[in-house]
Amino acid sequence: MKEIYSCLEHVEFALDDYVDKYNQVPVLNNVEDANKLSTTCEYCQNKAIYIVSNTDSPTKCG
């Protein structure tokens, strides 16, 4: 799976880079709570809050 991790400040860069790199429309998801402490933005090394990728996150029904 192709992923770019981003903070709020750099999410637009991540979306543009994803389209330029993979020629696909990306999906924007939040970083899961369990990974928030260790996942950093690929542009500035601050805490990442978004994952720009080519797949949806799993959803829970019911």
C-alpha cells in the first residue's frame, strides 16, 4: 500500500505529491490512536495526523 503520513500543516502537499507520484486520486484518513505517538509527518517530522493513501480505512458497522 502506498502511504504518505502528514501533519495538518502539510496535508495539501501530501495530497499533491501523491497525485503527482502515483497518478491516482488518494484517500485521506486519520492516523489511528495507537500509532499517533510514533508516526511523524514526512515533511517536517511533527506528529502525523493524516495518512494519504490509495485505500480506505476499515470501518466498523453496528
